[in-house]
Amino acid sequence: MTILEFARGPAFQAALWIFAFGVCWRLAGVFLMYRRFDRSQPRRHHLVAGGVRAMVMRSLPPHELEKRIVFQHVSGYAWHLTFFISLLFFAPHIPFFKQFLGFGWPTLPNTFALLSGAVALSILLALLWRRATRPVLRKISSLDDYLSIVLVILPLATGFMQYARLLPFGMRYETLLGVHVLTICALMIWFPFGKLMHLFLAFPARFQAGVLLQRKGVEA
């Protein structure tokens, strides 16, 4: 069995099951936490409106910190957007999704998708360097922070190497493609158990916080 066969077969299937189970397990745990019934008298009603407001307002930087965190805020949204553009609309990726989902969708020009991937990769490298060199960020960073960034960088880096046919150490193209798929498997396995899970938890958590604060009469 070659690396590519292993990556596309047992490795990807195992990663997919771990990803699906981990995400469901984390989401179930979060929703079960909020089953407790609050018997206090609500000070405000329209709880859903409070939750939606919190989702919007907490997606923006606080006014008091806006100038200090503008780089993190803008770069965070930018790399998420460009990463998912390159993931979902790059033509070579669509057959892969179609194999599992049974349907595909229109693609963007390869140049645009590659440019999006390059922007995402550049921002992530800048964020990694910033986290490793800024004393305050370095002090508050954990292994999860570094590992999550690196595991997102690796599929982008190996994808560019594969597309450009940059084969290190005399590696065959099929081997590099297998390595690229294995980096995706590693990302999927880590996803539910690290901070990358915020993709699924961020907005539900903001909504729930808004509902609780609205009930107490506090604006989120």
C-alpha cells in the first residue's frame, strides 16, 4: 500500500469518523450544559433578540480595544475567508467533495483560488511569528494555540507544493499528494479537541451568552 492509498483510504476514513464523533460529542456536551432551568424572574423578555444582538456585537472588536486589536481582528476574518475560498472553490477539490457528498458546485478560477490560499497562508505565518515573538502573546499561548495554527498551515503549504510540483528530497508527485491528504487528516483529527472547534461553538456560545444576559437585564 502506497502513502497515497493509505491516506485516501484508512487514514481519511478514520479521520472522518474521529472528526464527526468529536464534533457531535462536543456539541452535545455544550447543549446539555444549558438544560438547567432558570427559576428566577426575567428582567427582560425578547431573549432571542438579545442572543442575536450578542452574536453581532461580539463579532466586532470592543470600542475600548478597537485600536489595539485591529490587526488580530482583521487578520482573523481575512484568513478564515480566504482559507474557505481556497478549500471549497478550488477546482481540484470539488471531485473530492463530490465523491463523499454526491454533488458538486461551481468553482472559481484557479488563479483566484490559489491567490486566496496564498493570502491565508501568509496571514497564518504572520500570526504564528507574532505569537512566538511577542512576549505577552508568548506567555498566554498554549500548545493548542501553536498546534492549531501549524495544522492549518500544513495543508495549505503542501497543497501549494503539490500544485507547483515542488517535490522535496526527490519525492514522487503521488507521495507528496499522499502527504497533503495526511495533513488534512491530522487537521480533522485535532479539530474537535482543540481551539479550532470555535468554528462550531463561537456563534452558539455568543447567542447563549446574549440570552442569559438579556434575561438578567444586561446588554451583551
